[in-house]
Amino acid sequence: MKGVVSNPNKEMNQDFMDDWLDNYVEPIPCNHGDVVEGVITMVSSKSILIDIGGKCDALVQPREVEQMSPEELRTLRPGQVIHVYVIDDAEDKETIIVSLAKAAEYNDWIKARNLMENKKNIVLKVVDVNKGGLIVEFMGLRGFVPGSQLLPNWRVKQDAHSTEHRWDALVGEELTLRIIEVTPEHNRLILSERMAVDGHDKKHSVLADLSSGDEVWGIVSNLVPFGAFVNVKGVDGLVHISELSWHRVNRPSDVLRVGQKVKVYVLDVDLERERLSLSVKRMKTDPWANVDNICKEGQSVEVEIVNMVSFGAFAALVDSPGVEGLIHVSEMSDKPVQRPEDAVRLGEHYMARIISLQQDERRIAFSLKQVGAEVSVKHHESHDVSTA
């Protein structure tokens, strides 16, 4: 057939392709808002340098370092594994700015959400008040207990003559509370004494009425780096980032927004731990289910570069973005290619030949060099440059 390049080493090349795909590991994210693990390489009174395993170094923002006490600095030492929060992303930069304090705060929000999902009671001290209720401290966060969520026995301590100071007598008191809302982006940590003591919630009964395979409507209640929380009948369920779409998703906010109504597929209901796992992408047809009707081995197709790795690049079919495959560096050009970025760029479109297609294994391998002189590289219009 015209245009099909024979490959006498196809079986050997396929083994190599399988190894490349099996050993592929997602690169460490370096986008604003990510929390990543790293190893401290240098500590001084002026700067802290951290190796986060990518192509760039991470530097703790200088203002944060200057505000650290000598005792805090002494707790940090080279070789120590630590988490940092990315303030400036790594695109086109050799050094990114990170924060230790924000990473600690991020972890506090995660702990708060875990306590809420597991319906665990906690004992916290009242540190301040306002006319609406009480302020408590949880880890490094400040939480709010609305007056409506307090038990009736505290009424005897209320100052009925002053709205502004009605709760002053409760400062210093320790309360048994349950977390009922965690919304980091709005700095909202809401707790309830009534829920902790009375246990009036319908979570278990709602979950008992759901089964794997159900399709239900919900409202997006929160977006986090690892996915989205969708509220179904008053119960928050997790849509992991891998279940948001059949195509690659870098940030949940690229797919969903808080408050959006969305239909979800119930993946799993864990009554014992009272957890709900959901999927958005399974409400749509899996593009791999019909991939054999879209393309064949030996066919030339248009692809978009969606990810770069040391041994090549991953590309998605333009006509079916949920189908991704590998372009190994050895298949990028007739000339030797040391780094993928020397031959291709993220987001750009290219014509590639399908040299291997395994539908059952959800694997596809592309070649740029085997396209030959038939077609040329196709760029986005935004990248086109015309000269007078």
C-alpha cells in the first residue's frame, strides 16, 4: 500500500515501545498552587534552596526566610525531605519561587477535609468571637463556629444586651466540634458543636441509596489540585483528576467551575468509610472504544503534543483528544535528537504516522520521521509568523 513503511524490526521496536510506556512516570508538577515534595540542598539566613526533582531549582521566597527565627532555621537542614507550595510556576524559568508556610497551610486544609469526610470530632479552644459566632484555631487555620451551631446550654453565658459582645464569655472555652465545611479558596473553615454532639447528618443514608453505576446530578462544591468535589444530595464525592475527562487535564479548573451543575457516574460507594467516588468522563463515550474506526497502523494523522518526557513526547489525536500515544525521540527526526524539545513543542500540531496500535492495551506509538516528505509540520495559527 502506498505510504506504508515496512518495518522489519517491528517486533523488537514494539518491545521497546512497551518498556517506554511501562516506565513512564508523570513529571513533578511546577504550576502555581501545586504542593510538591523536595529535598533541601542549602540553608542560610538569607536563602533556602530546594531540589524538587525537575529541571529547575526551587527557592523559598526571601521575605519568608527573613521572617524566620534562628530556631526555625535550625530545624531545616540539607538532605531533609520537605513539602513546598509553588508560588511562581516553572515555565521558561531556571528557578521557581516556593513557600514553606503555604505548604504547611495547604496540608492543614487537607487534614481538615479528611476530618470532615470521616466525621471525626475534635476539641478546639475558642480564641476570639464576633457577633455571628466563635473563632477557633485548628492547626495553622482559623475556623468559625456560627452561633446557630452551638448547643443551647451556652445561652446562659450570652450577653443579651450587646450584639457585638454576646459571645465574649466563651473565649477560652474548649468545645467538641465537627468540621462541616472546608473551602480553602475562600478561606472558609466552618465547624459545628451540634453536629459533633447530636450527629444529625444524612450522609450515611444518602450513600446507602447510591450504587456503583448510578448516574446522578450534582453541584461542584470545590476544586483541588487532585480533582473536584461534587455535592450529590448533600454529600460531597470526589472526582479524581483522572476521571474528569478522557483527554489530559492539567488543572481541574480547566474542566469545571465551582457551582456548576454536572451529571456524574458513581464509581464506588464506601459505606464503612462513608466515601463517594465519582466520574465525569464516564458520562461520555470512551474514545478508545472506537479507536479502530478512527485510525489504523500505517496511517498519517494530525496530533498535538501534550506532554514532554526525557525519552520522547506524548501526543493526542487532534480528532480524538482522549487518545494519546508516544513519539519516541528516535522517531522524531532522521537526524539524531538528544532532547524532545529540540524537535517538537508543547501545544503544536504535527503530522505523524501510526507505527503501532494496541486498542486493548490503550497504547499507540507515533513517528514523525516516517511521515517523510508527504506532509510538513502543522503549527497553530497563533504560532504562525508572516513577514512583509
